[in-house]
Amino acid sequence: MDHIQIEKHPFVAFLPANLRCLILGSFPGKEQTRGGLDENAWFYGAPLNQFWRIMARAYGRDLPTKKAKQQLLEEAGIGITDIFRSVTRTKGNNLDENLQVEEYNWKTIEDIIAAYKPPILCTSRFVEKEFKKAFPAYAAVDVLPSPSPRYFKLTVAQKAEIYQNKLPPLDQP
């Protein structure tokens, strides 16, 4: 049995100056919080997570590096953060339902809402439910199809089409 340990979030919120929406996830995969990160490790970087494949398809560009991902988010005005600051995993995997919250990321999210009042796009119904616990009156909330491969009701292409419809377009020069 895995030794249960508290995992701390390894990334700070990414907030472009022209923030137009905030993608709110739950917590990085265990591969990202237990060391061994390379320079391209970042949000949604667990090997099976489909997020960046969905984003690449939605915006029609390759996203092989952290820098390329950040450039896309800068151009589109998309911020990213997660709802949990630290967790323990009850079953040692990346499923949201197996995350035991040790600390929420409420202060960061509260500061973002106060400064930008952005639409919030949650990466799952689970995240939406957790968000509404702390911000029940915040109406600008929607849910994207989960980037988890476990959510196989939709293909990556179908998820990308929905993301494309819900996320801001790239600014045209």
C-alpha cells in the first residue's frame, strides 16, 4: 500500500494581463506533485490527461512545450488555476473523487474574481460543485467536458469543438 502523504500544488495560477476567462481544475496528477518534473511540466500535464490535446485541436496549433501553451493562453486571454492547494489521494490515482482536500485555493480564486470578474470554466462537474460551495452567488460559471480519458462519452475532437465554442477566440491582428 502506498504511503499516504499530503501533496502540495506545484504551480502558481497563470493569469495573462488580458484575462477573459479562467479555467478552473481540481489538482495536478500525482506524477506532477511527486517530483521528476521537467521544464515542460505544467497544468494538466499528467500523461493520460487530454487537456492539451483538446486545446491544440480547438485552437489549431501544436502545443509541445510549456512556453507554447502559455503563449496560446496569453493570446486567448485564458487563465488557469486549480481549486485545491493541497490534497491526499485516498486511492493513489488521479481521479477527482479520490482527492481528500487538505487545503482549498480559495484566496487565490477570490483575488482573481475580485480583480477580473471572469467567466469561470470548470473542468468537471466535481470542480463546479466545489467552486459553488465557496462562491454560491457567482453566476458566471460553466463546465467544460472533462479532459480525463475516463470521460469517454465524447472523443477528443468532440471535446475540442465544445471547448472552441466556450473559450475566447484568439485575437486577430
